[in-house]
Amino acid sequence: MLIPANLRPVAVAKQVRRNVRTATRLIRMERESWPGRPHPSMWRRGFVSSRLYSFPDIENPSVPLVSDLRFLMHFSSLNPPWARVLLDDKNVFADALTARGLGTYAPEVYGIVSAEGLLVRSAAAHERLMKQTAVVLKPTTGRGGTGVRIVSPAEVEAMVPRFGTALLVQERVTQHPALLRINPLALNTLRVLAVRPPTGPVLAVATHKWGTTRSGAVDNVSAGGLESVVDLATGRLGPAIRLTQDGRRVEFDRHPDTDAQITGVLVPHWSAVRDLTLNLMESFPELEHVGWDLAVSDQGPRVIEGNGTRPAVPAMQVHGSFLDDPALRDYYTNKGLLPSARPRVGGVSTGPRC
């Protein structure tokens, strides 16, 4: 579509600002993930230098991989801003789940702690809160497990009112025993990435995060946790991966703290996990690219949250490319996250565009 002549300077200025923001983010990622000299070969392909060591297939250019640059440039177009609001605020998300008939799959929200103190949702919710031995307290907005704590109801009641981000007071999910054995220090969760190509919702990739003594009460890799890829067909776990400070992959068949077996273990209730993820996509038609965080209890999967702004697609490729499905490749190509093929010259493809 042509830009009207009188609007072209404005459009150009916006594009310049977007490019500057993208470059700034990419440079920040480079500095945070790589202590050595940059690898020009990676930058030319849109990856930060550490991917040379953390992505198993990175040196094979025929393997489809979403680059850091393309993801930063295009992730904001995957879900519209007005739809991302449903996921970005955890209090809003809890209400949306209930309104769409999925409330029974989520931990109960008893209330929030705000500048006014504890605001319970009802007298009955307050009564249920006080019967708990421990509850989860976490910011209503935020990522990476920052600020998540396990506290007693008495601690919640005694909290001094303060300004800043409100805190969600939520039921603590009891992990399935088979998963609790692997790491009892945190709620170990699944991240199931689901996308909506024209043919309908599909599961793209799934990983299982594991807390460690380093990560404490959360399982986030950025906090020191581990992550295993999950076979989508069977629910079988691959080895747990940790990245060193210089970006290299370290594999663990057994949890390094508990010595519990990880590789080859089947995620309990895997069929129900798949069904719930697709049900979530059907129930949230406004969203087309979501990393759903689920926890498996002995009763089945529970919805913890959805990530619609920046579910870390490039980071998931530490387990290898997940784009074997042509429908997925087409989806990411159409969204600009994968390069389109160059036109054929004399019947021979000239290769992918950078």
C-alpha cells in the first residue's frame, strides 16, 4: 500500500525509531549473553554471537531458524496490542479465563495487595485464603518470575500498603508427584507455544522448565533454571539444558541438584495438556501466537499464565529448530520471522534471503 505523500515523512520517522529500538535491544542482548568478541558471521544472519554455541543447527543455513533480529522486528505484530491486554495483566487474565469457561483449570485468585492493602475478591475468598498453608504472591504485571514469592496468609494480611505494582494473591498449585520428585523447590512448569495459521491452531513447540537451588522459588531459565524440550506427540522429555555464561549448552540427563531422572520421563496427563492448550487457543480467538505456561498436578494440567508479547521464540531453538511443519514455516515466513526464498533463476533457487 502506498503511503500518501504528506504522510511519508511521518512514516519514515516511525520506521527509523523502530529500527533504532530494535538495534538497541539487539546490542543489549549481545552484551548480556556474550562476554567475548562478536562473531560477524552471526550478526550477518541476525543472531547474537552466543547462538553460535547455543543453537545446535546454527551452522547449517538450510535449517529454518527464527533470528533474534527478525523476532525483535516483527514480534509486536503477532498479536494486536488490544488483545495482549488479556494476558499482560494476570488479574485480568484470571477473570478472562473464568468468563470463557476455563476458570476450573486455573489456580484461584483470592485478591490483590495494592496501595490500599489486601483487597479480597469476596468474603468467601478471604475465608478460603486463610485456610491455606501457603499462597503465591506475584506482580500482576511482569516477566521472568521476578517478584514471585511463596508466603503464608498471615504475611499477606500483615503487608504494609505501598505504591507500585499490585500483587496477585493466588492459590498454590500442587505439582504432580512424578514432577515434584525432579525438583521440589519450585513449581516446574510447561511452556507450550501455540500459533494460529490459516488452517487453525497448532502446537509449535513445548518445553518443561525446572527450578534449581540457584533459581529458588521459580523455574525460569533466566533465574538459573533448566529447560527440557518435550516431544509433542508423546510428552517424552529430552535432556535438561543450561547455558553457561559464554552461551554454551550443558545437557543434564538427571537433575543436577536432586539426581532425579529427566531424560526419557513422560509428562503426566500429556494428552490433557495438548487438549487444554488447543482449548485455550479456541477460547481466545483474539490471539494467534501465545506461549502458554501450564503446571501439571495429579488432577491434570492447570493454567498459570499466557505470554503473548514476547514468548521467547529464539531461545526455544536451543533445543534445535521446531519448524519441520510446512504450515508453521509458512506462518513464520508470512509474519516476517523467517526469510522468504529468493526467486528461482534458471530453475535453481538462489537461496534464502537474509
